[in-house]
Amino acid sequence: MKLFFGVIALALIAVASPRAHSAEMIKPPADIKLKFNFDNGEISAMISTYSKATGQKFILDPGVRGRATVLVPGDVSAEEAFNHLCDVLAINGFSLFEQGDTFIVKSARNAQRDAIPTFTELPPPQPNRMVTWIIKPKYVSVEELNKRLRILPSKDGEMTPFEPSNMLVVSDYTSNINRIAEIIKQIDVPAAAKTKTSPSPVKAN
């Protein structure tokens, strides 16, 4: 129980901070092109390739290991390469977050308990990274949303209702958060108006 309220408290504190509203990432250099093509490549090799081409700094947790195939013919922009890198990390259960001018790469479950950004508006789906999104539904209770949608977070994600403020706290990859948001958009609508006209009684023959 203490852990539950601790996680909620951290998320709500983050909402009050400027970072919760902007949550801007370090921008990939706009004028750089690179080759980002890997056949069963190591994650560390992909990060190294991107880092050398862009000059951006990375620190990898010792547990960051895995392979993936990225088939991208020709040169790509640094932004496109970064998006592919984030997708590869997500596929392998990892995510990155910023610490100053450096990206930290960890397991997604550990990353969401560190300094991942918090949004009160829907974050963009790319780059695909672990974030916390807080939504306050207008018409549906978060208890009902959590009951109906709790199976939707990814294996690395979490969904937690905070009933006192009717807020739903979702920590997950941005691609899946956008999927959940679209479903909530369809559910969180005013209830149909009840007819005030009673049906006419059926007369007996």
C-alpha cells in the first residue's frame, strides 16, 4: 500500500513541475545522415553507431543486451535512426531517459521508477520510449476505466487509478499509450440521455 501511494505521489508531484508539461527530449542533429542497417545486430553496436554519428552521449545499464534486425536501405536522418533505435530498445524490454545531456538506457521496468518524463497531455508516439501519462476523464470514473482497460498496458507498463482526483496514471511506451488514449477517447463520452416519455400501457382485449 505504501508503494502504491508512493508511485502516485511521485507522478502527481511531476505534474506540478514544468517538465511535466514540456518534457522535451534532446533533439537529434538535423543535418546528419547515417547508415542504420543491422542484420541481427547487438543493441550496444546500434547505440555506438548512433552515438559516433551524432555525438550524443549514452550510459548503458550492465543488463542492456539483445539483438535485432533493422533493414533500412540507404542513409537516414539522425531523427529516423533515433526512432529506430528506440523501437529496438522497446522490442527488447528497454527504454531510455535523459539525465542532463546524456541518455541513460535501462530495463523499462527500472526506467519507469527513475526519471522518465511525465505528461498531462498525450505524448507523441515517436520516439517510442517509456513515459508516464496522467489523464483525468470527464465522464467515466477511473475505477471503471481501470477495470475495463487494465489488460492493455504492455508487459513492461502499469496502469493505476487515483480515485480521489479521478485520475488515471499510465506508465508505458508512448506507442501503446497512444493506443490506450484512442480507446479512452471512444469510451469517455456523455451517457445517452434517458427518455422521459414512459411507454404507453398495453390495453387488454
